[in-house]
Amino acid sequence: MVKNDNNNNNYKKNVTIIAQKGADYARKWEISLKNGEILSVLFTGVGGQGIILATTVLAHAAINAGFDVKVSEVHGMAQRGGSVEGSVRIGKKVYSPTINKADFIVALEQLEALRYIQKLAFEGFILVNEYKIYPASASVKESNYPSDVAEMICSFTKNYYFIKTVETAKKLGNLKVSNMIMTGALSEFLPFSSRCWIEALKDNVPEKAVNVNIDAFNTGRGFAKN
């Protein structure tokens, strides 16, 4: 299994494994997309985490790479705190945004990762933000939040990676860029050039926030390179 470890040597070893997996997936999808297959990516999290922006950036990066794209978004009951899902389907020609099985899941919150894990394709990969947002039903008693979410995800698939994006976002000086850190990590698994991603960021992020979002994106890419 591939996962983070507090031991620095094991962590470096696992990052090397992730780098290889990312390269393998990128090569696979470069061929698959050329052959007319459809790539499905599911983003999930809660309101306020920037799911819609991450979805939009991926969609525009794929368009910049010359592909057809279909996007769908599902908002939760509340603007902030409710479950939010964004899906992107990419290919030479895509007719529907509906995802039955996702080739990649990018979860910005652990419980949301578990909520959608059944949608992961057999050889799919899930990237999980090591972050918990307690739902309203669990706010009075935090113990209502499952203590073994990570273990359940790991038991479902060997293709996973947990990223401490909040700690990284704090170092960048902006907690709101966790979504771009996760998007940067995802980019290493997809066959789109860095130029496609950066142009997508510049076109969809407010000008005053472009630089920090690019920094966050590049930091996310670094998780699979260092």
C-alpha cells in the first residue's frame, strides 16, 4: 500500500513510489485518450473548499490540451459545510458529464472521500486531503466522526495517497489554496502539459490571487517529484 508515513525515510520512499505511479498513469492516459477512451475525474469536498474552481481548472486544462470536456457540479444543502461534488469527463468527444466510475477521485475532506469511494474505478486512483470537517450532526460530539476513515479507504484500494494540504497552505500564507495543491498533485497523473494547467489557472482565478494559486499548484506537483 502507498501512504504517508511519519518516518522521513519511509516518506521519501513512498513519494518515489507516487512519482512512478503518476508517470505510469500519465502514460496510460496519454495513449487511452488518443484511442478515444473517456477519462473521468471526480472532485469532492464540502462547501467553501473550492471544489468548483478545481473542477473548472481541470476542465480548462483539458480544453487547452485539445480535448472535448463535459462538466457537472452538485452543491450541498448549504453554501458552506454541505457536500459538494464536481465531475469532469475528458476525451476526443464526450456526450455526457455523468460519471458511473471515476478514474480519479480528488477528495478535499476525508469523510467525503469515504462517501464517494465506491465510485472509484477498479484501477482508479484516489488523492485525499488529510483534513476533517465535522458535519453539523457531529459538531456537538466529535466522536461521531468515524475514527477509521483512512483505514477504510486503504482497505478499499491500494491506489491512494494522503496529502496534508492544510499545513502546506498555511506555509503559503493562504488556507484557501488547498484545492490547488490537490489539483497540482492530480496533474502529475494526467497527460497535460504544465502550460495547459497554468493557462487554465490564469484564466479562472482572480488576478490578485493568481500567483499564490500557481505556487500552490506547483507545490502539489512537487509532492510527486521530490
